[in-house]
Amino acid sequence: MTESIYAAKPWLGVLDEAQKAPVTPPATVVHAFADAVGRAPDRTALAYFDGRVSYAELDALSDSVAGHLAARGLGRGDRVAIMLQNSPHFVIALLGAFKAGAIVVPVNPMYKAGEIGHVLHDAEVSALVCADRAWEAYLRDAAADAPVRIVLTACELDLQSRDDARVLGFARVTPVPSDADDLLTVARAGAPAPADRALTADDIALISYTSGTSGTPKGATNLHGNITYNAERQRTGLGVPEGATYFALAPLFHITGMVCELVACVANAGTLALAYRFEPGVVLDAFAEHEPAYTVGPSTAFMALGAQPQATREHFASFRSLSSGGAPVPPALVEKFRAAFGPYLHNGYGLTECTAPCASVPPGTEAPVDPVSGTLAVGVPGPDGIVRIVDEQGADVPFGEQGEIAVRGPQVVPGYWRRPDATAEAFPDGELRTGDIGFMDANGWLYVVDRKKDMINASGFKVWPREVEDVLYTHPAVREAAVVGIPDPYRGETVKAYVSLRPGTDATPDELSLYCKERLAAYKYPREVEVLRELPKTASGKILRRELRSPDA
């Protein structure tokens, strides 16, 4: 590695002295939280619509949950699955599990019985925290043959008073299940936390299951040290003042929301504003109410917010920084958003396996656009790791040439949960091979071209879907775009685009195909365009090309 052309870290020239300064993160998330409680016990830790929970209150509530779990036999290193939306209940359960010495398994609350069953069995989950409605509807059956022996349920209408369907999408109709304990009752019981479980930076904090966009989800083992390192880098590098309000736009069960919102907010002794799940109108109301300084979300979320007729510049006036991660950001979106609402959207790049960000656009700078491909840079790596562009044999490719992105640093996980073969393949010598194709310029700006597996081979020519999507996003009617390869008897594969349109606009498939034909090489433009009302996405906002490639799309 010392002989790598990337080891010189050309990106350091883009960072200022504060961003390059060494950081000393707390050993664990529990230590980071204890520091925040000590600095600001009376400050609001969680704001949930009109509800407020202080740091001291959150400390006591999570202590009691930890004591309950320990009394029920949960030991150090046992797994606790948390399957909740963005509510205080998630944070209380997370901190309680960590204080009990457990490993948390964050679970997408949109999962169905088969999906949650895979996670419960694969991680050998001992305790499950979930919504009472979900337990009654299907989780009881899903957990019946799993190793789960402790169940805590939450009514996510609690801890605030706006329990109407307009805000949260459901009403209070379900009683607390008789075969599970109520999370808030347990949290308010006043039980003491168990004795210090002596967790260290090298202990696993999370088993984060990948989104499964390209296969069966695998559990990345995010260490406490991975999380606190990236959270501390967020705290010191964003220029957000201590005690500021962070808005949880990304779901907390996703690594971006967990690290860049929740733990970074705790590291800054800030207030985390929560709004259950993403609904654009509700989020805009929350922006106006809580006046957050920072949030991060996928580009699709910012597209949806910008498409709301009531959205104004005032909704975004309080933000010191806005970040987009989890999905590619088209250059056209950045400019449209700035023109309409004022802030510049700071791009970023990361994966579950590198505990959220490994490259970002520093505050006060703007990402360049590659003049050849039109691709927007995703940022520059941080000062403590190395990002390389490698060929099939793992050797460096020169600056400006495409290859696979490889990452090494304090944020990279040691591997996948009980998957030694997958770990050996993805982490040769501890370096993460991301499966993303990209390139780096001589100044250290990183550009992501596309997923390696998503390349389209049209008559022997490589077509990267991202390049075609970026062109589609420049059309004034296009809100979302996804490009896939479909079988073609002549070319082998040809390009097909799926788009959704901005409200109040219209465009025909032929018009959009011609628009691309005028701006792309003949083998790149989409021969077929299909207009959909919405494109399929993961809960973190990534558009699911896999579903669009299926015959039933």
C-alpha cells in the first residue's frame, strides 16, 4: 500500500486544517452518549413532533431498558433486533441494548415476514423491539420459530400528542400485546442499568444488513470504533455548532441515518428531530417547526421535497449544511435545488461496509463535474483512510482511469457476520472492494460511475446507466430516472429508461428518447422509455434497478 499512487492522498489539498486535524473519538456509542449527558443533561435530546426528551431523561429511560434486558438474561454480545421507524422509541431501545452489552440488528420496518425471518435466524436474535401493530399483524408468527425470547413493543404514537392519521398514517387502535412487554412501561420502571459491560472500540455495535439490491442481504459488522470515528468526523468537519438540531431525514435503521444523524448528533450534544417516516409534507412542516441546522438524505428525498407545491426557501433557511447520500446525485438536481431553495447540496459517498461516508464534499467547497462524462464528483476521502481505484487484479489504475473503488481506513468493517467466504472476497487484506466503478482525478476528487453489476453491454459497447440517467435528469419534466439493460436480439442488450415526471409536467416516451439521442452516443440512448408514477426504492431512497429489470416491472 505504501507504494500506491493514492497513498500520497492528493485530496488533502482540498481539506482545510480543521478537517485534516486528528480526531479522538469515544471508544463506544455508550461513551459518546455519556459525554453528551455530562455536558448538557437538560438539553433536548429528542424532538418528536410536539414531544421532547432531555438527555438526562433519555439516559434514565435507556438505563431502565438495559436493566430489564439484563434481568431477562440478555448477555454481552447477544443480538437485539430493532424494527421501528424514526421515533424516540428507536433511540431508547438502541441505547438500552448497548448499555446491556448487546449487538443491535437494525431492521427495515417495511420488511415482510420472510425478510425479517431471514434476519432473525441469520443473526440469531435473542430480543426483538418492534411496533405493537407489526407484532400483532405478522411478527409474532415470523418470530415463532426463531431464537427470539424477549419481545418489547412500542406504540409510536406515544411521546407526542399528534396521534392522528394525517401525521403518522395510523390511529391508536391496537392494545399492547399480552405476550410482549411495552417498551415505554419498561423504560419508565426506573430499573438500574447493569454493571459496566466493558465494551470497547473493537466490539461489534451493529449487524447492518445490506439493502439486498443485488442479492441476499449480508450482515456487515460495524464496530463501535467504526461508528464513533465517522460520527466524530461528521461533528468536526461539518461546521455545525454544538447543541444544534439535526433532522433525521434518512431512516435510523440505515447506516446513514444511524451514523450521520443519530450518533453524530449525540457526539455534538445536539437535538435530534424525528418525524416517524418520510412524508414530504410532514417533513417540510417539521423543518419549519424545528429549524434544523443539518440533515442528510438520498437525492430522491430532496426531489420529493422540492416537488411539493408548498415548499419555499424559508423551509431550508435554517440549514447550515445539507448532504445527499445513499444514492447518486445528478448535477442537474443540485443546480435546480439551489436555484429554487438556496442551499447547495453537498454530495457524499459511502456504504454500509464503511459505516456510511468514506468521501464527501467539504463545507465551503463545491463538487466539480467531470467535463467528459458529466458526472458529479461525490467528494474527497477523509484524511485517515485511503481510497484507491483498482483493476481486476487489485493494482492501481492511473488518475482519470476507471476501475473498482477500494477503501481502507478506520471506518471499514472487519467483515460480514458469519460469512467467511464473502468476507474474504469483499475484504482482501482488510481493504473493502466496493463493487462500484469510478475514477479519481489528480486532485483527489472521487467520481462514481456505476455499480459494476449494472453495466449494460450493447453490441460490445459499455453503457453505464448513471450517465444516461444524468442526461434524463436535465429534462425539465423528469423527476426520477432509472436505466437498465434489457435483452435485444440484435445488440445482445439495449438501453431502457424508466422515469417519473414532475407534477404538472408532461413528456412522452418518444420525446424523452429523442432528448437523450441528441445528447448521447448512438449506442447509449434509451431505445425504450416507460413512464411510471413512482420508481421502486429501498427505504433509504435508492432506486431499485433490480426490480425494474424483472419481467413483471
